[in-house]
Amino acid sequence: MTEATTYTAVDRYIDEKLAPHDDALGACVRASAEAGLRPIAVTPSQGKLLHLLALSVCATRILEIGTLGGYSAIWLARALPAGGRLVTLDVDPKAAEVARANVDRAGVGDRVEIRLGLAMGSLDALAREGAGPFDLVFIDANKDDSLPYFERALAMSRPGTLLVVDNVVRAGRILDAASTDPDIVGLRRLFDWLATEPRVDVTAFQTVGEKHHDGMIIARVR
Ligand code: DHB
Ligand code: MG
């Protein structure tokens, strides 16, 4: 086995043992693929991690930036108590439609609001409406705007809020200070800003496996 094959096999082992799909999660993956959405949702064990983080902070209000087919939304929403709320943002009407059906099928439709539109506009609207404070925020949309998304999410946080950012390593491309790729530029801007931001305790970790070599930032508001 190559290293990459081993990483993927171990991911499958962990997924099957500790983050197995029920019918609704399996149907979510199938419906998302059938609708032509890109297969870039978090893995089962990453979904389970988001679920555990939400449980750990006893989240009742969750914000997600980047809905896609609603796969991570299902994991997150299933950590919410009755009356809890997940607001998830996406610009793609097709994704929003598929996600709506997926979260409804998973039995968490009553807890999930899907907002269609550019995330920046939706975030500003949420702020104007006095939304939050959110207990957990998962940022998993276009990477070039990672910093403005983080700043807006932080403004709707409270001490103890967790902010998680997906895809911050990009197979090591994060190291390329000379990159002109807007995603890398945006992610490096976020790292630079976080390095001196006094309002959060923060780290990042690398991930390997089904989603290849990537990573997440995790921050806790002071
Ligand atoms: C991409 C985006 C994601 O959110 C992800 O988890 C994997 C890949 C991408 O744009 O390539
Ligand atoms: Mg992602």
C-alpha cells in the first residue's frame, strides 16, 4: 500500500467503526452526487468531529458558511437539542434545494435554516438582525474570503464560541508565500491575522485520508 492508500483505508476503518452512516446520511451523499454537486463534503469522521464539538459546547445556535448538500449540516444539527437552531449559508440554489431535502430526510429540518445568497451578504444580514451569539461556527465555503468570513463570524460569537475552518492546508500549498491562487492568498491572510489576534485561542491541524492532505483551523473565543 502507498501511504495515501493506507490513509484512506484507515479513514474508512474509522468511519465504519465510529462514524457509520445511517440511511439519511447515506441518502444525503447519494442525492448530492446525483444532483451533480462536487464530492467535497467533510468525511464521516470529520462530520462526527463537528458533531462532538457541537455537543461539547452544548451548542444551541450553530452557524455554517457553505452548505453544499447539507452533509455537515446533518451532523451538526443532530447535536442540537430540541429548539436548537442551525443557520447555513450557500450561494448555489441547486445545493440549497438538495440540502433542504437531505436535512428534512434526516429528521432535522425543523432545526435548520438554509439561507440562499452570497455568504457575505447573508452574514451582514444576520448581524443586522441581531442573530447569535452562535456557539459554534463552521466555515467551509470559498476559501478566498476566509478572513472576512471569520471576522464576521467572530462578531456574532461569545466567549467560548468555537470557530472551525475547513481546508486550510490544501496538500501543503498553504506554505507557498508566493502563491497567486486566491484561495491560498485568502487562507494565508487568515493565518497571518490569527497569529496576532488577541480575541481567540487558536490552532490548526492536518488531516489525511479520504479528503487527501488538508487540515482545519479551530479557534475558541476568549
Ligand atoms: C474544496 C472545497 C472544500 O470545502 C473541500 O472540503 C474540499 C475541496 C475545493 O474547493 O476544492
Ligand atoms: Mg471543505
